[in-house]
Amino acid sequence: MSAAVTVALLFFLSVALNEQVTEGCSCVPRHPQQQFCSSDIVIRAKVIEKVPSTVPGLTAYKIQTTETFKQLDKKRIQVIYTRTTPTFCVISLYNDEYLLSGRVQDGRVILNLCDLVKPWSQLSQLQKWYLSIYQKGCVCEISPCTGESCLNKMLQKKCFIGPNSYDLEKALRSVCVPGNDGFCSWQQILEK
């Protein structure tokens, strides 16, 4: 089996399982839209300071939300948490503005290594703009494809990334959204 086929198969299996693997402090590569759609919250926020945490195993940060892209409830988020174990995989936040995504667990917003946690200044204008469009594409599924599965591009609620379909570089500059016909497809939406 060629190296390219092996890599494609490994990518397909890891993404098809749709599990976030934190092995050696790394995660299965996912499109930012997938990270957005699987998160309970996605916000732009300024980290004010690290504050004492009352929850063992979690580090607490006081934040000021400046923009909300996705949130399950309308409660104002003032504190977010990151996991403190294992110690070599900890997310450290500093007094800066970030794009933050995470899950709500027991009423707390908890960020992990595989969430969207990026300094706001490191995002391109296009990436910032796509944050307002990703929600529309959450009805679509982004899937890897290999071999013959790449040939069937007409599945209603799927956008494919793979060797004979949309490649990863193009996908990172695109959004998977449903069209008027209900079929999902990759679109490069240019900022107005």
C-alpha cells in the first residue's frame, strides 16, 4: 500500500470516528467549522486575569466577552475554565483577546486542548468573518473521503475533504453550507 493511501486511510479513520484524541498533547485535525458546530459556546473574549478556582483539576480565568458567535443560554460568561491535568497538556491563557470555544459542564464553560482557542490577533480577516457564517452550516457534516466514497459527492448533508474531492487547503478557506436545493457544498464566501 502506498504511503499516500496509508495516510489518507488513517486520516479517514480518525476523522470518521469523530473523536478528539489527546495523545501526546495533539488532536485529530478538524475543520474550524466542525470545532464551531460541536462547541456549546464560541466567543471573542478578553482574558482579564487568572483567578482562584474552587474546582479541583480546573484553572479559572476571569474574562470579558466582547462578541458572542454561539451560546446555548444567554447567561453572561464571566469565568472560563481549563483543565490542569495532565500538566504537560495545559492550556495557558494570558492577558489578551481570544477566540474561545468550549463545552458547558455543570454550568461551567470548560476549554480543552482540542477546542478553538486562538489569540484573536492571529486570525485572518476571512477567518473572523466566517465565524458569522459557520452556524448556518451546522446542519451539514464534514467528512473525509477516500477512493470510491469521494465519487459520491451528492449526499445531501455532507461536504467531503479528500484526495478526489475538496482538498484540505481549499476547505480551510471555505465554508460547508446548504444551498437552496438542500444539498451541502463547499463555498468560498468572499467578505463584502
